Amino acid sequence: MHYPAEKKKLVDNAQNKDAPEEVMDLINKLPEKTYTSPIDITKEIGKIE
């Protein structure tokens, strides 16, 4: 995965790699924005749970 990446790219990448349903649920809950790194994604997931 290359960064920066928009949410749609994260969703598409996860689907192409057959991510588990739990992972897809989390990605789908992420805000629509451009993510600059995996850490950026992790921070947003921490706000969801």
C-alpha cells in the first residue's frame, strides 16, 4: 500500500486482499479523508472503538 491514500483506496486494497469481515467493518467506519501512513489509520481506528 502506498501513502498518502484515500479511504476508497484502503477499502479497495482490503477487498482485493480478502480482508476478514471485522477488518472491513473497521475500514468502512473510518472518516472520509486522506491517510498519510498506517499510523494515521491506527489513530482513527482508536477513535472508533
